[in-house]
Amino acid sequence: MDRKIRVTIWDEFRHEKTNEKAKALYPDGMHACIGKYLEQFPEIEVRLAALDDPDQGLPDEVLQNTDVLIWWGHMAHGEVNDALVTKIQRRVYMGKMGFIALHSAHHSKPFRAIVGTMGNLTWGREQKEIMWNLLPTHPIAEGIPQSFYIPEEELYAEPFFIPQPSELIFGGWYEDGYIFRSGMTFIRDAGRIFYFQPGHETCPSYHNPHVLRIIKNAVLWTAPSAPGYEYRDHCPHVVDNLAERIAAGKAKGNMVDPVFAEIGYGK
Ligand code: ZN
């Protein structure tokens, strides 16, 4: 694909307005901090979206022009519109958009809807973490050393109630002795998903070069234009001609999922 990867970084953007430490670390929001890093790469185009924006930051026009959606939410998961969640889930399942869930997005509606479990975990005080690179041959681990040190992160600990990941790429070890599956992929229908643990709002993790590099690698890997994207490469007609296929089916009286129409299939 010759055009840029269109990345929308969605942030709840509430902590950064109310919590002094979060505000000091991320005065324009965590999404702006990540966006500033990503937009330096010529192959990436960044858009920022927040919960309190019109249409919760994701009107259809934005969603239909997003190749990768990055999601950070925490205190207001419940406020996210269920209809929007369904649109996100369908777009990911159709292979039209990759999804990256950051930190407390493990409990977000879109992450739960996409992977299919509650995403519960154990958490605790902020402390030192060592991030281990468990799968250095994976594209998401490109440029990442065997391990790196995160001076301060909120403890996330196992058991983490997720489906068995497709690939477990990073593992976190914490000062208090706990471990966590910190970075992993899922494949759902034609969609690629990456979950990544760092990013508590009062910790500087989105200023850490390794954390940022992993997010960038994940953008390239989850984007439908990624090399080796197995579904699109092997049966591109299934996704690309979906509008025609659905229209033809409808004409014959076939049942059609109404959400396909709402999310602008075929665009
Ligand atoms: Zn947190």
C-alpha cells in the first residue's frame, strides 16, 4: 500500500485533566505524547481522539478512515457507547483496522468485545518493572533489547484472564516478585490485535523510548497493510469486494449483519 498508515489514538483523557502528576507528565494527554512520537515516521499519519470529543471522538467518518486504533481508557470505560464498541469490533474482525489496547484498556469495552473475555487481573502499587523480550524474532520486538528497565509502573499481575494469546512477546517482572504477560497478540477473524501493559497515568512510561518503539512496531504489524498479513494476502477479494458481495447476497434475500452497512464496508 502506498498511502500512509492512518492511526487514531483514542484516549479517555480525564486523568490528565484532574490528577496533578498525570497532568505534569502528559500536559496534552497521553495520546498526544504517543502521537508526537509516531508522527515523526513518514509512513504514519496520526489523529488524536478523546472520550469528550463529539461522537466520543470516533464518528463514522473517522472510524472508516482509521487503519489502526490505539485505545487508552480507565475511569470511564462504562461511558463508551455500546454501538460504537460494536462498530470497532466489526471493523477489526473484518480486517479493516488493527487494534492496540494499552494498559488499563484490558478492561475496556472494545478490548473485551474483540478478544471475548473480561480481561480481569491483579494490580498493586507502583514499582520497578523489568520488561523481558520473550520473542525477539517477532516484528513487534524489532529493535528491543533482551530486557529493559521501567523505573516506575503500576503492578499488573497474573492471573490475567485473557484467551491464550496468539504470540506472547513481552513478559513483565516486578520488584515485589510478581510476573505478568505484558505484550501479546491476538488474531480475531481477519483482524490483528496487540495488548501492551505499560502506561499507568502517573508513570512516565510513554516517555520511555523502548515502550514507544514497541507501540510503533505494533502499529506496523496490526495495520491491514502489514507485510505478510495472512488474511488479506491470501483472500483479498473477501475483504475488498465485501460491499458487492453483501449487496449481491441481499438481492437474493440473504441475511446481512446490519452493522456491516453502518460501518461503511467496502470503503
Ligand atoms: Zn493504571
